[in-house]
Amino acid sequence: MSTLAPGRRSARHSSTSARSTFARIDWVLIASVAAISALSLYAIDAGTREDIPGSPNFFTNRQAIFVAGGVLLMIAAASVDIRRFRPWAWALWGGLMGSLAVVFVVGGAVRGTSRWIELGSFNLQPSEFGKIVLIVVVAALVSDRADQIGTTRFTFFMLGVAGAPALVVFLQPDLGTAMVYLVILGAVLFVAGVPWTHFATAGVAVFALAIGVFWILPAQGVEVLQPYQKDRLTAFATADRDTSDSGYQLDQSKTAIGSGGAVGKGPDGATQTNNDFLPEHHTDFIFAVTGEMFGFVGAGSLILLLGIVVWRGVRIASAASTKYEILIASAIVAMLAFQVFVNIGMTVGLMPITGIPLPFMSFGGSHTLATFAALGVLLGIGLRRGTTPPAGAR
């Protein structure tokens, strides 16, 4: 029989609980993201000093604010039990569709696109936060229909659930984010155990769709893609022969990375970046800036850090308490890994240019905030491993 007073027992229990929570936090994951974010701020600061006359720290200060806000969102997301959202899947899906559609009504248009809602000096991009919502929705619906997994009807049903918002995003137009939406669906279905034949059939369908979009429909006078989208998608195959138009951006990116050598040219010697030869050097092509400034060592270190993020995410997914959380964590990891692979691939000429940013590196408000929020969800799943789901969320 314990002789401790109730108050002392409660204090000891709270102290033990705090130590347990502290031990469950994935500090390796947090440290890796912190290192990537610090490198991002340094690269953005060094590469954008001359971009805004009279405001050398314009992009750096804004990105620092985005990162700070992202950290707060990460903490908030980690504190909320994601399992409580499972019963609200359809309501969340409806909210996602509404937020994506409203952009066409009140969104600001930039270079022929309607992706943002202007909130003062901040441009909110609902499709970025929609990634997290879609992950929760798809994971919930798959978990609730576990007995239907493997049937063709179920796969088509889920394709419709994820395909509808992906189509709206594509029409904004934002091909890169639409692709991420479909990758999220694919990751959840793969982990859930959907037969490989369904994925093979989907691959054939995508190939046939590409033929129709790029050759058959244009021959009939029907253009599905915007001219700049088609140029960016095909530039990686022709950049060595055409450096005047669509291939210019990729050519400059490869030049920047190649000129970095082993240890880089340093911030002051990064001529491709500092002289604005490399377009979008603080957003989509931040990896090329890293390669030029810090060389193979810097670029390789960045890839290693991003790899650690993916690895730790896989560990969290494998130890999650419920199948629902396993699906969510797996989708977040797949989303991050896909964005890393495509972004780096497009800067070196191995992938088409789709405008997908590099997680925790590229400048951008909505993208940075949403990525940190997704990280918070992932950390929260790790914190709650082994715990009992709340009522109604099992």
C-alpha cells in the first residue's frame, strides 16, 4: 500500500507522463527538419539579396515568418489526436472541394493561374492544405471499408474521391499539386493492400491519357494543357538542344549545379543565382542554388537530411497504433518523398518540370505552413503509439 499523499502521487504521475512524452518525440526527425530549414533560410538569404531593390532581406524575413508559423502549426497538429477526425471524413471532403472551388471566384490570377486567395500580404493556397485534408479523408474511408479492399468497385470509388479534388486543382491549373493528390491516394491504397493489378491498370490508363493529351487531342484542335505547361513537361527531353525558350530554365539549373563542383562556389561566387540567370531560384529551383553555392558536399548533405526525414517517417508509420494512423503516416511520407524526388529530379533533368516545391527548402507561405502541419500530424502519431483511440474513432 502506497504511503504517498494523493498530491505527491499525482505530481509523480505527471512527471513520469512528461518524461514518457519527451522520450516518444522523434528528435532525430525534428533535428533533420531544423537543419534543412536553417539551410533554406541561408540559401534564400544569399540568393535573393539583389532580387528586390532596397530590400535585400525581403524573402528571407518572410520565409522566417513562415517557418515560425509552421512550427506553431506543427506543435498544434501534434497535440491534436488525428483519430478524432475519422468520423468526419465526408464533411472534410466537402470542405476541401468548397475551398478549392472558391479560388475560381475570389482567387487572384497570376500568369493565367487561379490558385491563391489574397489575404492582405499573404496569398493562401488552399490546395496545399488540401493535401493534409485529403490524406485524412482517404485514410478514413479506406479504414471504414476494409472489407471492400481488393474489389474493382472500391478502387474506382476511391479514385473518384481523390480524383475530384485533383481535377479541380488541375484546372486552376496546378498539375504538380494534382499529381501529389493522386500519389496520396496511391500510397494509401498500396499500404491498404489493393492488388498490384489495379496499379498496373492505372499505369496503362495514365500512359494512354498522356498520349491523348500530348498528341491525339491537340491533333484534333483540343488543347488540354496550357502551352507553358506542355513546354515545361517536355523541356527535360529537349533542354540540351533548345536553351532559348522552354529549355532555358533547366539548362541554367544544370549549369548551376555542375559549376558548384565538390565544395561549391560560395554565396558570393554563385553567378547563376546572383545574376538571375536561374529563374525561380528561391522556389522550385532552390536545390540548384544549393548545388552551386555548396557543391556536391552541400547538395549531398541536403539529400541525406531529406532521406532521414523519410526514414523517420517510415519508422513512425510502422509503429502507429491503428491501421487508420498507419495509412495517414504512410501517405504523409509518400507525399514528402514524391515531392523530394520530383523536385530534385527536375533540377537535374531527370524529371519533367512540374512546379513541385522542395519540402522545408523552397520559399513559400502556404507550402511551408502545410508541410510543417503535416510533420506535426506525423509526430503526433508517433507520440500516441500504443494508446487507445478515442470513442468513435477506432
